[in-house]
Amino acid sequence: MNKKRSLVVIGLTVIILLISVIAFILIKKSHKSVINTEKLAQADIFVEKIEGLNPDFIRGVDISSVIALEESGVKFYNEKGKEEDIFKTLYHAGVNYVRIRIWNDPYDSDGNGYGGGNNDLDKAIEIGKRATKNKMKVLVDYHYSDFWADPSKQMVPKAWKDIDIDAKADALYEYTRSSLEELLDQGVDVGMVQIGNETTGIFCGENNWNNISKLFKEGSRAIREISEEKKKDILIALHFTNPERAENYQRYGMILENYEVDYDVFASSYYSFWHGTLENLTNVLINISKEFDKKVMVAETSYAYTYENGDYNGNILSEESVFTKDYPITVQGQASSLRDVMEAVANVGVAGLGVFYWEPAWLPVPGATWEDQACLWEKYGSGWASSYATEYDPEDAGVHYGGSAWDNQALFDFEGHPLPSLNVFKYVYSGAVAEVKVDALDDIVIRVRKGDDCVLPDTVVALFNDKTSKDIEVQWSSKELALADKDNLGEYMVTGNAVYNEEKMEAKAKIIVMEQNYVENYSFEDNDLSMWTITNINNSTTELGIQDKIADAKTGTKSIHFYSTGNVDFKVEQEITNLKPGQYNFAIFLQGGDASNPEMSIYAIADGKTYTMETSVDGWVNWKNPRIENIRVDSGTVIVGASIKCNPKGWGTLDDFILSPVE
């Protein structure tokens, strides 16, 4: 009897061991990491390995529009061309986190969605479940609005519109607590919650820090309580933008500390075409992490891989909007941009949590005509805004509603196939190499004075996918060059043929015919600024200097930037000599905003007489072009300049100072 019992015990033990081994193998197989840190990947793109990258570094995406896109008929495929759940494709590309925006009530009174994915709580739960099923954690991005919240607009939800700050704080607390609890109860693996989206000095309809901080604190309190009750460690993030304005980030950190706002992560947007250099991004995040003892991350980034437009809605990045750029507008350029942003955050150290790529799957919806696509945008909310959003956002969505302005920045092609750049999320651990080839030809910009001959170069720079470059010969179209009228102001595009290793490529040159201009370094592109006198009166303007940021420049990439926590008060001028006696016109370009009580003007001083023209700013890239005509110069010398004054928090840029002769 004892022998039989022993045999049974042994048998059961063996079975249990076998089951355990099999289970271990299956679990290990199911959790097999897609990350390979040892073997250099053979791929279609070059990716330089980021040395010492934390295996838990956040490699995230925001695909909040995905359900609306799928409902509209958009399909996604894997690398083998087989239709596949996009969440599975993302996981196998190395993505480990999904960011999901939530709007309180993105519907009109008849239940029609505002668009942009119609991202309410139900959508967030559905997306969150699919992300969790595919082993990805979730960042919940509460906008606390019924539609888009960003630096230019932070509209209060309809239900909270007519209540005071105390009632609004209570409502925000209850909404955060109940919705987060529901997400967790539905099995969504929430790892982080974001209180507000790009809350740069305004949040949920409030524009003073006393009220903003009160709302932040109530959101934070709700998250901490749910985290404790559910025994789940959830990070709390606050999200800001414009890291190129380092002083602002420092100020936000101090305000949050002074108001004792409870949070873990200081998150920043970073788009290279808007937000300055990567070196600055790293330095700003290092300073925040050290001074305020916070973790930091990039909550949004992206880059275009093509200038093509996939639907009947214009793109944010187009050949017209961006000609000078940090990376080629190619798949390789997109991959390099994403990789470098990840490295910039990793260079912060252990406090650098990671990076989220914004809307890498916001593809064109099917449709041969604008009417076909518009029907889907309206029905499912798969465009950036529907006409139904007019009631809530009449000035923006009500005028510009339509499709995706982001499809050329996706990590999938227009048909839903993953681009090689999607694999950057895993290649940053191993590196990747490809066949060396020309990736793009560097664009050429020629500026000539009206009436002057334009000579295009005989060579163009070929940019290779391994980051090397080489000059190659180019033959420009004589027909197109002849159409560039040197006697008329304007911009002209000339194409050319270049050949490398028997591969034919199209080169492009933009010719800008400008007024004759006697202002030296008129657009501040040259490092030598000795000809300029920039006077910060009483040192009152806290930010004043040359800024290298293409989005804020009229031409080129540089301009004079100003912003101040105190009064703005400065002058910029240049003395010009050896002019022929005669009459001249003087003009500049400027843009900006938040300039209350402005006293802004341009001026010219010649032969003891002062000429002035008042001006102003009324919004980002709403370029004003004040002009003084018929300035009489007999002595050959004139001083031209601009005087800018306004109350605190005014900001803007000045560019393209032009002194031209009157014909």
C-alpha cells in the first residue's frame, strides 16, 4: 500500500513538474521580448543603437483615432502584407505603451460626434483593452474638454461651463475618479494618467495659476485615491509645450512647486519643426528633473516621411510649409528623427522615462472623391473635426473641419502597411543597417534681389541613408529657369536632373526674388550680428535674442524672438551708409500674441527726420508687414529699426528687415 502510494506521489510529482516546465516554456514564449540587444538588425533603414537604453524605456504611440478609422474602412497590415490587428503589429515593432486621449462629451445634442476619433470614455476603454491584451501599458490623456485642448484653446466642457472654480474642481475630481475606476475595472492596464493636454498657462477654461493649480490638485487627488484603493502604482503626468522657451518650463516647475501640486512626471511635446534643438530639449528636461525631482518624458513627437497628401484635406507639413528641415522628408529621415528624440530623452538619465509618437496610424479614409471621404469623416469622426463640432468650436473646427492633416507623418503608408520606420522602437536597442543609397537631394534656396541675375549651382548635395553626403552634378531645367522672372517679386521652383550610379533623381531649387535690400543680415541667418544693435531697455524683456526655429521665421530658420514675464521693451536697429541719394522704402515682418497695451512701431531716421509706422501682433504666424514709404536720404546714411513695447507675457518674432530704393 505504501509502495503504491509512493508511486502515485512520484507520478503526481513528475506530472506537476512536467506541467510546470511546459507552462514556463509557454509563458516565456508568450512573453518573449521583441527587443534584441545583441544582434545588429539587417533592415531597410539605418538606426544607430542607443547605448545603455533602459529596457523599460517608454516606446509609446498615441493612436486615439484608430477605432474611428477602422469603422471608416481603414485596414492595417503586418510586414508580410497580411491584414492584422494594429495593436499586435505595434507590439511586434517594439511599442510598449499606448496613449489615449479622453474628451468629456465630444457629441452634439443629437449625438453626432465632433470628430478627431470621437474620443470619449467608451472609446478609451475599447482601445485600452486592446492595448492591454497585446502586452502594452496605457497612458490616459484627460483633456478635460469636449474637444481638442492645446496651447491655443482649452475650452471648458459643456457640462462645466457656467460653474465657479470650486464646483469645477469638484466636478473634475469626480469625473477623474469615476472614469479611471471604470477603466481599471474593465481590465485596462493603466500605468500613467495625464492631467490636461499641453496646459501652457491655461487649462479647462482657467487662465490664472491659482485656479489651474486647484484643478490639477483635484485631478491628482482622485488618481492617488484610486491607485491606493486598487493597489496599482499609477504615475501622474502634467503636460506642457514649447521647450525652446526654457524659461517658461522653469517657471511652470516653480509655480507647481509653490502651489504644492502633486505629480510625478513633467511631460513635454517636441516637434523638431517647431520646438528648437534636441540639445536644448535634453538640457531643459535635465534641469526640470534635477531642480524639481521629477521624471520627464516627451508626450508627443512626429516627423513626415513624404510630402504627398493621402486625402482631400491639406497636411500640416507640406512642401509649401517646410522647405528647410532637420531631416529629409523620407522614411529614413522619419526614422532618424524618432530615434534622435528617444536618445535626447535617454540622455537625461534615469529620470528620462521615454517618448510617445503622436497619431502614427491616422491614415486617409477610403474614397475616390472628397464627398466619399467627407461622408466617412462626418459619420465616424475619422477626420480631425466634423461639421458637428461647429457648435462647440465655431472659430476653428467650424471653419476648417475635414480629414487628416497628419497622414504623411504616420508610421504606416496610406494603405495601412507599416513603414520600416515603425521598427525604430526595437532597433534602438540593437541598431540596424541597410544597403547604402541616396535617400534625398538637399533642397536649394536662392535669394536674389529684384533685377539681379540668378545663377544656380552646378552640383547638388546627395544625402545618403547612412548620414553621409556627396556633391553630384545637376542639370537644371532651362525652361523653368526662364520662367523665374527676376524683375517681379515672388517665389519660383526650378527642377533639375541628377544622376548617381545610373539612378536618376529630381533636384529642386527655390528662387526667391526679393526687393533690392540694403539691410545687412536682414533675416538674421548669419552668425555675425555686429551690424545690429539690439537694446533691451532696462533689461525688462526676459527673453530677447536670435531664435533658430523655422516655424517662427518668415524666411530661413532664424528671427528675433521676444517674450517676457515682465514688460516687453526693446529696440533693434541698424545704421546703413553709402547709399545713393534718393527715396527708399523700409518694411519688416513680425508676428506674435498676448501683447496687451502694445506700443509697436518701425522707424527710419535720415537727415535729421524720423519716419514711423505703428504696427501690432494678433496671433501666431499672422505675419504683419508694416511699411514706411518715400524715406528721403540725401546724406547716404539712414538708421532703420523697430521699437516693441507691451505688457507682460507678450511674445513674438521679427524677421526680414528690408530697405529698398523707390524706383
